[in-house]
Amino acid sequence: MDLSIPATQANLEAAFGGESMANRKYLFFADVAKQLGNAELARLFRDTANQETEHAFAHFRLLHPELVVSAPERLDEAGKQAILARCLELAIEGETYEYTTMYPEFAAQARADRDGAATTEFEEQIAESKDHAGIFRTAARNFGLLTPIEHHHAERYGVALQALKGQGLAGEAPEPVAGQWICKVCSMIYDPAVGDLDSGIAAGTPFEAIPDDWTCPICGTRKANFIPYREPELQSA
């Protein structure tokens, strides 16, 4: 396929994004249906989500033919390493974009929308506008929390890429970052310098002093699912 045609490439990227989003959306719907006791509908959503994944994979193969492996048994070690390295390069590229550009811009826009919403809409629809402000405030908080998460992901992929190239072993620093704890479910990093103001946790509050019923502001898991944060590190082979 000729990916030098900008419109077709853009359409493939949009299709991949759409199918990928549908997959996650249907899995969310499946979880809702399961919670509400409708196992048959949950199964339907999961089955459809799996089909959307296959559609997304088909689009992604066209976008990245260099990653299509038709006969893995015929690849030498150098060939395998090149493909895996390309996967890590794309992962690093995506995560770096998220923490350097996407989430900072999204957070800034969410804050602007919250502040700028005190207009006629707020005056005419006070209750609805308060709801909107709360949504935007939560979005701004979540975008801000996701920025260090994507940075962490990019660093882990970078270490993995170095290890793949034989420069060492992928691991973690022997000592945790002072005061910081990471969620085992979503990788949200609690920083005592920031706290969690929306949950009533003031800046400067050590993790150990947070109430046991506190939950992760991103995924909602309990405090017990946090562990001391150690930075990704390339270690000697």
C-alpha cells in the first residue's frame, strides 16, 4: 500500500483510532452490563470489542507493514530485534507525545474552559454550569495526573529498548524516590509535594499519613495497591 498518499494515511490512522476507541468503549459497556446482572449483554459487548480489535489490527498492519510478521521462524535474531526495537520506538514516541504535548495542552484547555464558562450559559443554567465546571475541573486534574504517568511509561520503554540492544538489563533503581508511591493498577504516582487536594489531601502530606480509605484519583483502587516508586533503570548485564 502506498502510504505516501496523505489522505489515505490520515484515514487509516483515523480508522485505527476509531476502532481502538470502540474496543475500549464496548469493554466498558460490558463491565457495566456485568455489574447490572446482564451476562448476555456483557458477552455481546465483549465479543464485539474483540471484533473491533481485529479491525484495528488490520488498519495498523497497513500503517506499519514493517511490523507484520508472516513467518517468524524465518527471521534471524537481528531481524527479530529490529522489529521489537521498532515497536519500542513507536511506544516511546506515543508516550512522549502524551506527556510533553497532549496532556499538558488538554489540562490547560480544561482549566481555560472552566474559568471561561462564567458567561451567559452560567447565568442562564447555573446548576448545569456548575456541573460543567466540576467536570472540567476533574478533567484538568486527571490530565495533570496522567502527564507523569506517560513520562514513566516512556522511560520504561526507553530502558527496555536499551536492554533489547544489549546495553544492559531492564530494571528499577534499587532505592525508591523519596516520598513517592505508584499505583500498581494504573501507574498514578502520588507525590507528597502535590498531595491530592480534590480528596482533601493537602500538599506536604506523606503517603503514610493518608487515610486508609483513600482511593487512587485515576482508577479508584485502594491505597493498599500503591507501592514505593522506583525509577526505571538500565542495569548491568
